[in-house]
Amino acid sequence: MQIYIDSADINDIKRAAEVNLCDGVTTNPTLAAKAGKDYNQVLKEICSIIKGPVSAETISPNADGMVKEGVAFSKIAKNIIIKVPMTSEGMKACQRLTKQGIKVNVTLCFSANQALLAAKSGAFIISPFVGRLDDVGEVGMDLIKDIRLIYDNYDFKTQILVASVRNTNHVLEAAKIGADIATVPYSVFEQLFKHSLTDAGIKKFLEDWEKVPKKK
């Protein structure tokens, strides 16, 4: 399973890239605003660090606007993927962009039916938001199971990207189900390396090392 970083923080993205375990990045204008940077500049900087897919989100409510924005974003770098929302206008844009050879990430997916329509529209990636479903009392990972089943039934090539990841258990469950990608905040990425027994083992090793007689 691929792991993307969901961020516009260049420092976090650089740190993730340094361990060669960041396969791509998802970002949006909201994250760029939090970082206090121009969105296009953020995309350029990210694409200079990450060679894998970098998702750039459109903001227009209609297909014509999404396509226009998408074409402009695609010129920033070859690895830009265009994010459009799971709406009828978004699906029109997805079909038009795909026909132009521009890969599309359909975002804000909350049902298996939506995922089915995205795949039929030629989406390169579908982004179900598991954390937000958990927030309203549903089990977000159940949606990933349903989408995996449907896509396998019909051999859809659309990749399942688990979004709105809140914790490492979301990542684990995504991998067990067979999702293609999980996009995670840098804080969750860091937690994937952690285990209390690992920390305890390192501490014990260092303590024992200090007790070993050293040649003078």
C-alpha cells in the first residue's frame, strides 16, 4: 500500500521524503492557507521534492471551471493529479480531463455508489473520507471494504485512497482491506514508526551498552 502525506507544510513533506517512504502528497487550498503560502507556489515546491503523484484541488463549482483549473494545474509539473469533488459537475470534469490524458482524484466520497460513478467516469483515484464518516457515527472503514469489493467485481482500475485518516489504526485497516493508498497527516506518519516496546528495547540496549567494559 502506498502512503501519501496530507499536508502543505514543506518541512513535513521534506522530512517524510528523507526516509523514502512518502509515495505522494495530497493537498488543498485550506492546507496551503494554514501554511501561509500561495497555493501554486506550494504545489511547485512539493513537486520539486516528491516525484510521485501530487493532488491539486480545484475550487470551481462547475465542470468548465474545474477543467480550466485542472489544465492549468497540470502544467505545473508532470506528476500533478487534479482533485475534483464527487458531484455531477465533478464527474463531467473528470471525464473531460481524463480524455485529455490528465489524471483525476475524485474527492469527498462518502458512499460506495459515489465510488462506482467515479470509477465509471475514469477517475485515477477515489478518495473516501473515513474519519468524517466516523465523526457522524458510521464506520468509515466499512466503506473501504464496499468499494474494494465493487472495484474487484468489475476490475475497475481506479485506485482507492483512504482519506481523512485520524490514527494509525485507520492505516492498518486500510492495508488489511487492500486499499491502494492511505494519505495521512505528518503526525500520523510519525506514529507509524512508534511502538512502546521498540522504545523500551532501544533504552535497554543503550543502558546495557554503557555497562560494557571499554578498552582504554
